[in-house]
Amino acid sequence: MSDRLRGGRLEVPTVEYSRLGKRVKIVGIKHVASHRFWVDLSAELATQHGDWTVHYERPMFLNLKSSWTHKFKKRIYLSWSHRQARMLAASGYANQFDVLVIPPAWENHDIDGERALSAFNLPVLLLIVPWVYLATLNNRVASFAGHAFVRGLHSDAGQRGSVEFLMKTSILVRERNKLAVDAAIAAEGDVVMIWGHAHIAGMAQLLELQGFLPLEVSWRLLFV
């Protein structure tokens, strides 16, 4: 299960599973959406799921003994993220962590940032970053690039294109899926997991292997 285009509007799924009274809900997102999407999601999690434990994805840079390769990749990645955020802001869209409210009680269950960086193809990163830099030299170009990026999200809806040229999915998808699902199963009580939509199918399969059964699927508009 992935994102979908319905009536020309892009939607992401939320899937709920249950086993012996324990519920696990995977809220699918993209890391780029309208400002309203993040505001509404923050409010929903605070009011409708106040007694659930919330787990979210975000590799953290905790290892201070990085190799020079990881330090270089980190610098490139942070530059890329910063430039992309400028591009999105200029076009009226918002990055997840610029808007989504993350209360102290939420739990981060993800791989270490150094492990995440090891999955990226450095030569490809070096090819991409200059184009992102050029796209943010002024607001008009940045706005055009941001809108083009979002149009690309719409045109790719429901498809699973290969990203192996950029990253090792064995690390950034499958390894992270297992870590997150294991944490959700081990947690006491019901759990909400906020993860990119590309992870849902793999996480759902892992939950079903552990005896969880699907309860329902709902959809939310990404660009409200």
C-alpha cells in the first residue's frame, strides 16, 4: 500500500492493525505536504490519540566518532535538506519537521544517523546537490522548483520506482521497518507510528507475521 491519486488529489494511507486487544496504527506521510496537513495531524494526534504512545521516524546523529566519509555525507545531506526546505517554503509547502509538533512524550525509534548515511551513494549525492543549490538562488526560481517537485509527487503516486541508484533500501527501508515494528510490538498499550508511506507495505507484512490483523484503512489529503 502506498500513496494514491484520487480525483487529481494526492492522498496517503493510515492503516490500523490489532492483536489481542493491542492496536498499532501506521500513519503514512510524505515528508513534504501543505502547512495545513501538518497542523491538522498535530491536532489529531494530541486530541484523538492522547492515550496512545506515538513513535516517529528520524535518524539521529548520535555517533561523535564519525569517519571522514560520514562527516562529508552529513554536510552534503544537511545542505541538501536546508536548500530543499527553502525551495518548499518559497512555493508554499512545508517540510515535516518544520511544522509538525513533536511533544517530549513522543518516542523516536529509528536507526542512527551514521547508519543512515552509510546507505547513501556519495557520487549521486554530489551530482544532486549542485542542482538543488542552483534552484534556491532566488525566490522565483525556488518557487518554480518547489512546484515542479510537488507535481512530480503527484505524477509518481502509487508507483514504486527504484531508488537503489541513490541509497541502499536494505538499510533505509527494510532495516528501519523491522526496528520500528519491533519497538511498536514491544511497547505497552496502543501505538501510533508516523512513517513515510513507502514503509507501510513492509511494516504491515511484519505485523501480520506476528499475528496482527488489519482493522481498517483510511486516507488523508496531503495538500489540503
